[in-house]
Amino acid sequence: MQPPILEIKNLSKAYDHGKNPALVNFSLGLNKGEVLGLLGPNGAGKTTLISILSGTLRDFSGSVVFKGMDLFADRQLRNQIGIVPQEMAFYEELGAMENLMFWGGLYSIPEKELKKRAQDLLALVELSSRAKEPIKKFSGGMKRRLNVAIGLIHQPELLLLDEPTVGIDVQAKVSILDIIRQVGLQGTTVVFTTHQLAEVEQTCSRIAIMDKGIILAQGTLNELIRIVGEKDIVIVSGEFSADRFSDAIKPLIHNDIEILSITDNEAHLAFANSEGIPGMMQHLFQQHVSLADLKIKSPNLEAVFLKLTGRSLRD
Amino acid sequence: MKKIFHIAHLDLKLTIRDKAFFFWFLAFPMFFILIFGNLYKSNPADKKAALLIVNQDRGQWGNYFVKKLESPDIELDVRTSVPEKIIRMLVIPADFSEKLVTQNSQELQLRKNSAANMEAGAVAETKIVQAIARLLSELIIYGNRNIEDFFAAHTPFNDLVSIETRLPKDTVAVVPSGFDHTIPGTIVQFIMMMVLIYGGVMVLEDRKNRVMERILFSATSFGELFNGKLLGRLLMGLMQAAILIIAGKIFFHLNLGNIFLSSLVVLVFTLAMACLSIFVGSVLHKEELIVAVSVLAGNVFAALGGCWWPAEIIPPTFRILAMVSPAYWAMDAFHQVIFFGKGLASILPNLLILLAFTSVFMVLALRFFKIRE
Ligand SMILES: Nc1ncnc2c1ncn2[C@@H]1O[C@H](COP(=O)(O)OP(=O)(O)O)[C@@H](O)[C@H]1O
Ligand SMILES: [Mg+2]
């Protein structure tokens, strides 16, 4: 088996003089050619991780080995890594082509080759027809696509994207995910962070779930789903407080029913046997917990996430 | 090195692309040049210390005295009656020779127009005093003889009496004026303003657009990024200087003296401003604030430093105050090169002082250079 292309070991980083931990002994290995989705809610530490890997965030502990070398020992290794930051970063006054030529110019790429790559990338991100227009006239989705293209101009072996789909419409998201898939197919190793379940489900060969600065679980989608077992997920909602519901459901908790999460007005439960559902409803009725809605779902990543973190990802 | 140029080149390109580029870099400074160039235009008629002499003397000594006044620094116009308009006029009275021969004291009148150039007046007065002293000395040494006959027969004695007047140290005989003063003044002022405005605002914008941080995602080092930004601002300033020098040559027959030395002054001064602009763009967080501070500092330091009117006419106390302005040292160096034909040795102190400013601004820029919000 090949050694991992990237090996992150015991990475720790805290803000505000150590009072605010963002990464806690974070470890993760990455194999060449895989597309890893790093799923975590806001504040999980995703941007902190990408910033450390991009070399712009200091004062952390732990080690990162890239292709057998200390990533921070040699600036030249940066030529093999592409970074797509969460916040868009480019020259708004320039056109897409000019931007690519500038960013590419920071890597020793011959002018002619650079031009060709820029054209190919503009085609990949579907901006060829708008190549000369100043970026400030672009829509959010177009800017996001250019942001990705800039990270690819030097044909990196490893591409790190921080929430590349945040703040754009569905169609633009689909397009970005498609670009990521294509880049992965060309052999580039990709890590992208997101707080959108559906994105990792659709796009990644491997998924890691992180919260509060650590990895909670990782594996393929199927491996992760096995964490919640072969259970049905029941989502109930109604006029109840989290405490009221917890008290009411307590007597029913045994092997067959598992609480994934309880918040005001909504609770996620896992049932090993769906025949127990009517009994639960009756019980809650007797306890005067009024239910407005009930949904049954087959096990999915959302359930895994709820079980691992105790909170929903939608916020 | 290539990366430094790459980064610098982009800043220069963005500057030229700016909508207001033409206005700031050409139209506005040309306006300044026209205003101040005409305001402090030297009076060509009065440049050579013009002196009108009204010789009313009935004897021979009046003419002899006029001959003693002749000198290349002075333009004599001898008449016998008083004209209507005068700049400065010396009246030799009718009894001049008579009183001289009878050894009676007498008074000569020097009348001046209030608008007359003071420095030229000083030259004229000096020459008059010299001529009086010479005439008196000759009369004392060769008294009771016919001096003219004596000198005619004894030519080697002609220069027996010579009087040399030394002006007090630092007395200014020539005051830089006209377009050769105003254009360098405007160059200095606009290097200051444009490098601070464009250089400062672009540091701020780059930070807001997160592009400087992104540049560091590549193998580019912090040092290369800083030097790239510095070089970009240096090129902005040099471009401003080049635009005004070319315009000055075409429209105002600009003479910069030794062009190598003048360019050296521009280079060192621009470097100081390039460092300062990175500092300003790093510590200020609003575009309007950077523009306001740059325009204010640019104008105050320009006025103080002698860009608008020559520092040579500023009272000595203010001149000491003016020395806090880097513009003062640049302008002083320009004047040495352009008006007094001085060499590198004379402007070396100015260059060193400008380099000292540069070092201070460089330390501030490095210490405060802000790449991300
Ligand atoms: N510059 C900063 N200063 C202080 N705290 C920060 C800073 N950046 C991030 N944090 C904190 O670190 C934690 C992780 O943040 P971040 O890495 O941005 O998470 P994510 O990208 O997953 O949303 C959060 O609690 C956040 O408030
Ligand atoms: Mg983030």
C-alpha cells in the first residue's frame, strides 16, 4: 500500500491565548487520488485546518507530512498544493483571464503553457465567454467558480477547498461539485470542507465528520451509515420543549429505541424495529406531548451526524 | 526576483487602469505647474541686477565712478534725466565732482521700486559700495594727481586696488523660480500624493480582497511579497515623475540640470514614499481616510518643504520647521543641481537624510504591514 500523500498528526490550535480551542489533537490521513469531504458544522474548525495547511496560520502544535516531507519546512512544496479559500480572493478589477495569468505567474510556468492552462480552466469552470470582463460584474456563482479555477492554475497534486459552495444558488453549487468531481477524476487528491450533508454524499470517495476540532468518524458513506446500524430514523415534531420531551420519552428508552437528538419542537429517534413506532406515539399522547408531524427515514448521513454530534447540521 | 517584478507589475497595471489615473497623474499636477509656475515666475528684466544711473554730474568724476560700477553681474543704464518708471536708480548729483575735489562729504541716493527683486538689489548695492570704496582708495593713494592719466601711463597699476566683497555665508544670490522650480516642486508633491494615495489604498484593497494572503499560498515568501509591493510603489512614483518631466520638457523647456543627479533625487525620495505608503495602507482602514491623510500630508509637506514657493525665501525659523518634511530635502537637492550647478558631493547630505527617512518608514512598513484583516 502507498504511503498517504498527506498525514496530519495531533494538530492543535487555540485562539485567544489558548482560551478558544479550534483544533484538538486533530489527525487525518489522506491517500493519493481520493476526494475527501470534511463535514462539520459552523465553528467546527474547518477553516482553521485549511488555514494551517495553507501556511498562513501559525502558532499551532502537531505535524503535517506531505509526500514524506514536513509541509512547513520548505516553501517550494507550496507549488504542489492548491488552496481555494472560503472567502473569495482575487482582483475584482481584472478579468478572469488576467486573474489566472497573474496567479499562475506566481508559479514558474512558461507564459505559453500558462495561457493554455488558463484557457482550459476557463472552459472547465464555464467562464470562457466572459474571460475578459472585470470580475466585479460577475455573479456570486461565477466568482466561486473562478475562485476554484485559481486554485488549480498550477496543476497541484493536492487541492484543498474550504466551503467552496457557501452562499450560492443550487445550480451554481451543482456546477462547483461537478468541477470537484472532474478534478478528482483527473487524479488530483482533493479535500473539501462543507456543512452540507448532500454535498459529501454526492461527491466524495471518503467522508470525515468533524466537530469541536476533532474527527468524530470517517469512512465511505456506507461505512458511516453502519454507525447508526440498520435502524429507521423517526423525526417527530410538535409543540414541546426539549426537556418535556426527554422526560416523556425516558421510560421507552431501551435497546430498540435510541435518542439521536432532542431540541425544542423536534426530536430524532432511531428505531431498530419500526413496529415500536405506534407504541411510542400512544405513550407520548398519554404523557400529553402533542405531536404535529412524524417522518420515517431510512438510515442516512444526517442520522450519523446527529448521533455523533447531538445536533443538526442545518443551522 | 521574478515574483517581485510580477507583483509590482500588477500594482502598476492596476494604477494605470484606474479611472482617475489621467486626472491625478497628469491633469491635476499640470494645473499646479501652471498656477505656481506663473505665480513665481522670475522677472526676466530684473534678473541681472538692473541699475539705472542718472548722472547729473557737471565734472569728470561722475563718469569715472560709473566706470568703476561696470561688472558682469550688473546691467547699467546711464542717463541724464529721471525716467517715469524705475526698478532701482542711483542718482549722481550735479556737484559730485566738485565735492569730491574739495573733499566735502556728500550723499548718493539709491531709489528702489517696491516690487524690485531683493536679491538683485543686494547685488547692485554691493557693487555700488565696492565702486565707492575703490574710488576713495584710488583718490587716497594717488591723491592730487590726475588718476586717469596716471593709469593710462602705468597700466600694470590698473588693478592695484581691488576690492572683493564677500557676502555672508549662505546668502542667496539667485532664488530658484519659474518652471524649473515649479515642475520639480510639483513632481515632489505628486510623487508624495500619488504614491501615498494609490500605494496606500491598494494595500487596503488587497487586504480586503484577501489577495495578499492568497499570494502567500504559493511559494512566494513574505519578503518577496513585501518587496513586490515596495517595488510597485516605487514604479508608481517614478512613472509620475517621468510623466511630468516629459510634459515639462515638451511644454515648458524644463531644465533639470544634471539629469543623472536629478533622477537620483527622484529615486531616493520615491523610495521613502513607497515605504510610507505601505505603512499608511496598513494602519488605516478606510479608503477615504487614506486619501484624506495623503492629500493633507502631501499638501502640507509640499508647502512646508518648498514645493510651492522656494524654501530660500522662507524665514529662517520656518526653514528649520520645513526640515521635518522629506520634500524639503528633495527640493533643496533639486535647487542645488538645477540652479547652482552643484555636484553629487553637495547633494549627498540630502540623499543621506532622505535615506534616513526611508529607513524609518521602512521599519514602520515592515512592522505594521497588514496582509489580512
Ligand atoms: N481569528 C480567530 N480568532 C478567534 N477565534 C477564532 C478565529 N477564527 C476562528 N475562531 C474560532 O475557532 C473556532 C473554529 O472556527 P473555524 O475554523 O472558522 O470553523 P469553521 O470553518 O468550521 O466554521 C470557532 O469557535 C471560531 O469562533
Ligand atoms: Mg469556515
